[in-house]
Amino acid sequence: MDIVLLGSGNVATHLGRALVDAGYRIMQVYSPTQAHAAALAGTVNAQAIDDVTGIATNADLYIIAVKDDVLAQVVAQLPVSLKGMVVHTAGSVAMDVLAGHAGKYGVLYPVQTFSKAKAVDFSVVPIAVEASDPITYTALAGLAGNLSNRVFPCDSKQRLSLHVAAVFACNFSNHLYAIGADILREHGLDFDLIRPLILETAEKVMVHQPKDVQTGPAVRHDIGTMQKHLVLLEDEAELAELYKTLSERIGKDA
Amino acid sequence: MDIVLLGSGNVATHLGRALVDAGYRIMQVYSPTQAHAAALAGTVNAQAIDDVTGIATNADLYIIAVKDDVLAQVVAQLPVSLKGMVVHTAGSVAMDVLAGHAGKYGVLYPVQTFSKAKAVDFSVVPIAVEASDPITYTALAGLAGNLSNRVFPCDSKQRLSLHVAAVFACNFSNHLYAIGADILREHGLDFDLIRPLILETAEKVMVHQPKDVQTGPAVRHDIGTMQKHLVLLEDEAELAELYKTLSERIGKDA
């Protein structure tokens, strides 16, 4: 199967490498920035292009792995004559964005956060698959199954909910880590002191449901401790408010 | 060094085992519930007692490892004649709670979350140490150094800030995992789908500062995606509000 990869960011990079490792051929890598296209094309042995109108029209599959908010713009530039399947990789964009631009289309959404600097074992990354028709679904799920052991069907609404869940559990958690780092710095302490605790907290939910392993003063209804924490935060009204909101939610669940 | 351990919960259990592994003798384990005292006493080869007035008065060290909100109550029951050092293990309680109850006193606060079911490698758990005087500090830091490679001095105010930082980074993150699980369940998806993402998010900050690895629509100022997420949350006003608060904070940092 010959593939054209549109995008050169973290998802495109990790997906492109995983595809090559699985024996697929990447014909071209597109990026509006030629240097970015060339950097990824070099590692996957493909041609680098910086103009969408220059893409090969005889590929079997076009994978658009660009930021969610520029996806529609890239789709609009696609040649109308494409016979291959066209898919995107975005969590928050409905499959329909591709309707009218290709006969066979779909979505391959890898549920993971990718950094260029860090290798990811794609075989354990869940991949959400959606397709315009059953034959295309079979083709896409087959390809995804060659990359990962965790392929599952997921419609556009479910995928959006998955994206929202990931924002809460991951993007927002990372921000809470940042708040922790800020509080420590203000008191002359290093973020490194809570790193083991952060990792342990994440590892616990690998085998438990989060509600079953909730700890801390809020779940114990330990009002005295929460009051001391709020005194410490008294000069930071926004943080104190966030502390109260989250503690109340945890207290209600308990 | 002969030790009396007051408490039979997660901290007492892990700390007691680590002390025995490091060659210390636990003379007694106290819990108001005899069965709890007996359970831990059995694993550390100590006597179980359920009455504070029955504690040995000739121990070198008394470790009070009980919930923060019952600590003062246990302290108040201590015999007045204790010659040994008395310490507590609470993050949110100032060392002064022990003043007047012992000549030499201090705090050993292990910065980790403990579950009875899960073994913890104590050698990498940071231990915050505070003491009433330099000689006691040296004794406590020496003991802590036999359990862990990460012992550091930490006064009561700093320890409270460490506790607040841990609540944000860990207790509240766990609640965000729970929110993610709820959203997935409502859309017929399994929490297991975001487990790899949660672990990766935590692992990233083991080597980076959280602000340097923030991802998601808020840090990209991707208003379109955030809008779609808020539409998905439109029936859950409280969650939508939390989404907005956290996204705004992330956006301001970016």
C-alpha cells in the first residue's frame, strides 16, 4: 500500500515511522514548510513536497495528520481526482470534513500524546477507526492492526468525547503538575520532590478505576487540612477557587 | 534504636516495614482498633496495643503516623514522661503540635502516596525532615537516610506548601482521571483507552518541567476545538466551567 502523508508534526512523525516499520511505503511527505517536509521525508525515505497540488494522485491512502484547526484548510486544497482513501487523524474533527473530497474516507485517531524527542511503542497505542463505508473500514482497521494491538471502531461523536476525556485526564493534569511546580518554587522547593508521587498516582489508575483510589483531604472530608491549605493559598484567589471547586467535586463523589 | 509506631494505616504500614528492613526494632504498634494494631504488629514483629497509655516509655523514638485530622488527639494522650524523640509524619500539621509533649521532637514526612496493596520502593521516596534542635535533626536525618536516598530539611510552612502542591498534582489529577472515565462511560467507551495517555503524560514530567510539555487545544489557542468540547459538555455546566477555567489558565501561561 502506497501512502502520502500530509503533515510533519508529532503525530505525522510517529505515525510515519510506525508505518515504515510495518512495511508500508510512504511516497511523499507534505508540509507547507519545505524544511519540515524534508526532515520527516528523510527519515521515512519519501519525497518532500510543500505544495498540496503536487501530491501524487496514484497513492492508495492519504493520511492528513495536521493540527485540528488547520485540517479543513488542507482538505480544501486536495486534488478532486483522488482515487485512494483519504483519512485524518484528528480527535476533535468529524469524519464528514472529508465528504465530497474523496470517495472513500475515514479517520485513524491514535489516542496518545506524542513528542518528537520521545519514542513511543505504537503497538500499545489505542487507534480509533471510523470509515465512510464497510469496505474502507476493513481496509483502515487492517492497516491500524498492523501498527497496534488496540484497534477499535469509534464514531465522530464518540471520538470527540474521547478527545474531551483526554483533555481532562492529560492536558489538564499536566497543568495541575505545573501548579504544583509553581507552589513548590514559591516556597524554595524543587518540583523533583513530587515527581515520584505524580508517577505513582498515574500508575495506580493503570490497574484501578480513579474513583476507587482517590486520596487526599477532600475524599476524607478533612476540613481542618483543607482550611490550612486555603490559608496558604490566600494570596492566590484563582488557585484557592480552583482548590475549592475540585475539593467539593471530590467530596461529593466520596 | 527501639521504635514505637502509633498508627496502622498506609503510611504506618509502609514506614514500619521499611524500618524493619533497615534493621530497626519496632517494639509496639498502637491503633485504637486492636485488630488493626495486631495486623501490622504481626508483620513487623512488634507488640500490638490499643491504648496509648500502655506504650513503652523506654523507646528511643515514637513515630505518630495517623491521619492529619486525628494527630492532635493522639498527641494529647501521650504519657508526659517520654524521654525518646517524638515525631509525626503529617504533611499539613506544623511541628509545634508536639511541643510540650516531648523534649526532642520533629517530623518525618514521606512524600509519596501509599496503598496497602502496592509495594513502594522506599529508597526513592523523598523524606522531609524537621526537628526541634540540631541534635535531633541529625538523629532523624540519619534514620531517614537509612530508608531513602532523598532526605531533605523542610520547615513546617514549606511542608504545608509541599502538601498543597501534592494535592494539586496528585489528588486533583486523580479526580481529572475520574472525570475522563465518566465522560468515556457516558459515550460507551472504556477508561482503558486513555490509560496509555495518562501514563505518558506523567512520564513526560519525570524529565521535563510541566510547562515545557503542555499540550492540547488550550496551549495552542485552538478556539474552534475548545468550542466543540464545550458543546459536548453543554449538559454539564459544572464540568464546562471547570474546562473553561483550566483552559484559560493554560492559555495565559502559553
